[in-house]
Amino acid sequence: MQSQNHKTSRNRLFYFLGTSIMFCTGLYLAVRLFWFTDLSLFQKFLASAVIMLLSQCMFGMRYVVSFTPHMSYLGLKICGYCSAFFICLASLVCLHDLVFYAYRYYAKSLPEYGFSFAFALIMLLLSFFLTIYGAWRAVKIPRLVQNTLFAANLPEELEGMRIVHLSDLHIGSTFDGKWLGKLIKKINAEQADIVVVTGDLVDAVPAKIEKDIILLQNLHAPLGIHICLGNHEYFCGAMPWVEKWRSWGFNVYVNENKKMSYHNCDFYIAGSADFEGNKFPGLLTPDMEKTLQGIKKEDFTILLQHQPKKAKKNAKLGVNVQLSGHTHGGQYFFLFPIVFLLNNGYRAGFYEVDDLSLYVSSGSGLWGYVPLRFGTESEVLIHTLKKK
């Protein structure tokens, strides 16, 4: 009961802060774009109401996905594109106004165009076309990236082992089974040795998307499918998904490890619960001591950990390779500095952390409530191990 109360209060705070920020942003856009024009009072109110409605789509979707298991994908996609349009509009207007009011500071006057209906129309049209481009980049089938993953202390027998690295698919918001099926065909064509999923595989409860996720059973790899939890699994129940995936024959790691063999050489796959568990007392909290239990320092270990921010500590624990996601590569260039800071400098790509090789995926999907990508691309990594 204490855990449920903690979760409920945290969700309420999250929704309150999120909706308040978006409400204030929408209010600024409505006033800025329409209330200084020569539109009629009715037209100003109507246009403002539409903007305010768009401002709440993102968190409205989050609520619907969390508590209404039978919401249609079409409805979710429409809301997602509306959120994307709102973000593009807010970005354009705010960028413009930074320059606009800076000019006012130095020139002591404001150009009249900035308060005309023509200006509002241009901002709306530009945002529309930016949304189309950004959404296309976000929802297309991700590219397969061939990557040589250098690792210290790699046994000779493990050189050349190919690992498919999936992360942050977020099936259940914008992405569905049809999209997943096409992606699986591309992955199977690679004939890799092992498939790992570093969290945020789902974004809805099993009752809503089991028919989509079950397509993962079509993935083929000699060394199996290996999954660790991401923060979004906690928003969707966590344990029901863990039990479901294990019943399908997947290896799911919740503070545990498994001994594997490749070319008669033993190595370990380990996976921790996500740090989100710390916010849900008693529910799958991360425990690295338990995760690495039974593994010796000389054993080669690949760690699946959704968030990359603890790589430095993991290096000291003797982990050789860490595969992570969570950041989406920043997803939207405005967010790059924030994502960098929140993840201890690990935004996307390869990092050498002492003797640990860290790779942070930009995500095979993304957070579907704002289907936009600018400055990053979705990806499926095909890592080929090579000794450093």
C-alpha cells in the first residue's frame, strides 16, 4: 500500500508540473500569435482554445496509455502528431522571439511584422512542415548500424561475436505490431549471434499491446533474446511484463546474470533493474551486488543497464561492456544539454570508461507522445566485438 501511495503521489506531481508548464507555454503562444492581430474576438478565442488544447495532448496521452488499455493506436498517433506540432510551434516562436526582443533591446523599437496575422500564419505553416519532417524521421523503420565494439580483456574466442542492440522501442504509444514486424525482418536478415534489449521495450500494459509485442518471438538468434528493464516498464506494471516475456522464452534480467558460451568460451550477460525502481519502494530496485553475484573479476561480463549514468561505478566493479539506452540521443537538439547533464555526460554513442566499453543507443524507437527527431536518428546497433 505504501508503494502504491508513493507511486500515485509521484504521478500526480509529475502530471501537475508537466501540464502546468505546457499550459503556460500554450498561453504564451496564444497571446503572442493572435491577441495582437486584427482578428475578431471570436477568432482570437477560437484560435487560442485550439492552441491550449494542443498543449495538453502530450500528458493527456500519457494518462490515457497508463489507465485506458483499449485506446486505439489511431487516436494515440493523432495526439502524438498534435503534440509534435505544438513543440515545433513553441520552438519556432521562442527562437524567433529571442532574436526579436534582442533586436528591440538594441534598436529601441519592434518591427511591426511580429504582431500581424501574417506572422502567425507563417509560424503555423513552418511548424506544420517541420512536424511532417521530424515525425517522418521519428517513426520510419530505424537504420541498422554496423559498429565495431572494442573491449579490453576480450577473450580471443569472443572476437567477431555479433550483438543486435535494441533499445527504447516504446511499443504501445506510436509504434505498433506492424512497425515491429518490419523491423524484426530486417534484424533477422543480419543473422547475428545474440539479441539484447536495453529497456523501454513497452509503453502500455499487457492487455493493450500483447498482440503486438508477441511478434518478438519471431526474432532469431543462436544465443537467444536478452532483456533488461527500463523506466517505462515500471509505468506499465513491470512484473506482469517480466513474467510474460519469460513465459515466451526470453531471458529477462532483474538484478541477475546468466553464464553463456560462444566458441567454447564462457562469458556472462548481466542485467540490473532500472533506477526508476528507487522511486517505487519495494518494487524491483537496482542492486549491482546481486546483479554480479557469482561473477569473478577475470570473467568477461556484458552488462545490460537501461540508463548509462552509473558506468563509472560499473567499471570499478569489473564490468567489461555496458550496453544502455534511455537517452534517445537527446531526440530533439534543444534537449541535448539537458540529456547530457542528466546522464553524467553519456548522451549517445561509444565511451571508454576506464576499462569498461560503454555504448549508449540513440534508441530504436522513441517516446511516442512526441514523435519528433531533429539532430538524431533512430538506430538498431549490430555490434561486432573486437579486442582493444
